[in-house]
Amino acid sequence: MAQTSSNNTVVGVFDDYSTAERVAQDLTNAGIPRESIEVKSNFMTGAAGRSHSDESHEGGISGFFHRLFGQDEEHSHYSEAIRRGSAVVCVTAPQERLDQAIEIMNSAGAIDIDRRVAAYRETGYERHDPNAPPYSYDDAVRERERFRGGQEGASIPVVEEELQVGKRAVQRGGVRVYSHVVEQPVEESIELREEHVKVERRPTDRAVESGDVGRMRDQSVEVTEMAEEPVVSKRARVREEVVVGKETTQRTEKVRDTVRRTEVEVERMGEGEGRGNRGSDYASDTDYTSDFRRDYQTRYASSGVPYETMAPAYDYGYRSASDPRYKGRNWPEVERDLRTDYERNYPGSAWEKTKDAVRYGWEKVTGRR
């Protein structure tokens, strides 16, 4: 990262365009106008072949850095970094804002351009050629991985499995209902009435009466016989209904399984590394405890917050200073990572209220206080 004093401009180099864009957003959130921030890169989103701008040679990116640095050879280093796939963030702001911009860039992992150029030279690089073609996306990725493997050291991923329990519907069974017609013989009793003509002759012996004289002619008498017979008819009646439905019940089932995670143990390979690299709890070091309490009296006591509330923040800064992940780095470079880790371990604490205590513990141990 470089600063040009003539026009209050600070320049930071980053390995990829997405990081540079994130830094630009952080700078904007910090109050620096977006029009005062420029991002230069050959890749817009990381997709091979997608150019961020149509700038080229002395009239474009090279010319931009030439105007910033004048005849200084340093301008060609930044042009070479962009040619190889890096992204550059330029911020022009008042002097009082530049320190804040530098801190933000360092926290995001800005590249030391001199060390990067030295790495270029190891592969035969001598000076920037404005006519050389830019790296493809694949070439840029390979270059970035080479630097990460050589400068950042090996890393051990810490992997932890999480148990995720969901639900799925499975068919356990069911009911199928059929209906069919069956015949069943039935029997009923009924009383029927029949009429029968009965002819009876009765012998008599009497004198003919006057009324009998008119009967001396041909005549006939008809008597009809009636009889009842059964009449059968049928009618359908609904005697019962079968209703098929479902009812839902719920039950709670405990799911038991095992999950795995990676635990990394750090073993120091020597003694006498100095008190600033010790990983013991600060409470066992009375000298640091006294220092932390003095800083608490100066910084927090008037607010009414008890020391016990701030003690974990001092302790966290103390312990983090000896963490191999942060060894050799200054506060602006590690603040972002420390904040993420601190908020994960102390979810009830507000970083903005405790970060000064964390920083004091960090810088006290690393000898910067």
C-alpha cells in the first residue's frame, strides 16, 4: 500500500476484485464519498474474460498510475499487479481521513507491493511491459494460489459437523373400502281371504204362495267369488353409511447421532519466546492484571460498568496476541478477524463498546503499549 502526498491519495492492492469492492464499500460506510474511491481491475466479477473497464496501456491503467506517482518507477509495479489479476483501490480524501482509509485497507489484507514485486522477480520479472497481455482468469488464480502457499503458510481447516433433523412423509398403510351387492332370501307371512260359492239344496213341502207364482219362468242368478292374492314389490332404504376419513396425530421422537469436528492443538517448539507470546490466562499474571485495572479506571470506570464486565475483553485481547493465526500482525490487520471471533464467543457483548479493551490487552502483550 502506498500514499501519494501531493494529492492525498492512498493506494491499496488486493488479490481479487471482490475483496477490493468490499473494501470500497467499507470505505463508503466509513464516510468517504464513493466518487473519491476508484477500483481498478481486469476482472469485473472474477469471470474469465470479463473486463472491468476498457482502459489499456499508457492511456488507461498505466496512465492512471503514472499521473498518481509521476516518474516514480513504483507506478509500474501497480500496473503489473493489475496485469497479473490483482485489484487496486485508490482513495483520494482529506489528510484526516487517510489514516482511517489505511486502517480499513490493512484490516482487509492489503498486499505489500514491494514484497509482491520481489516475488515477481523470482520468476524472471524485470519491469512492467504495458504491451504485455493481461493474465487470464485461470492464470490469475494460479498466481494467487502460489503467493498464498508461499507467504501465508499452511492452514488446517477446522471442520465441525452439524446435526440437521428434518421430516419426510412415508406411507405406513391405508384403508380401501369396497361395496358390492349380495342377495339374501327373505320370507314374510300374509293372510289372504277367498270367497267360495256354496250351493245348497234344501227340500221343502209347502203350498205355493202368491209370490211364488211369478217365479214360474226361466231365470238365472250369478254369484261372484272373490279371492286375495299376494302382491310383491320392493323399495330401497338406506340403513347405514360407511364414512372413510383421516385423523392426524403428532408425536415427538428423539433423534440420536454423532457429529464430528476438527480440534487443532498448537504446541510450541521452543522456550524463551518472551512474555508477549504466552498463552496463559492474564489473571495469573498480576502485572498485566494491574495494567488492565488501571486502563479500566481511566477508560470505563466513569461509565458505571463494573470491571468484571470488561475483564473478558482484556483477557480476549491478551490471549489473541499469542494466537499463531495473528502472530506478527498489527491491530489494524487483525481487527476484522478478531471482531468476528469475539462476537461468536461473546454474543451478548457489543464490539464497539469493548473493542478498546480488547485492543489494550492485545497491544500490551505485543509490546505496542
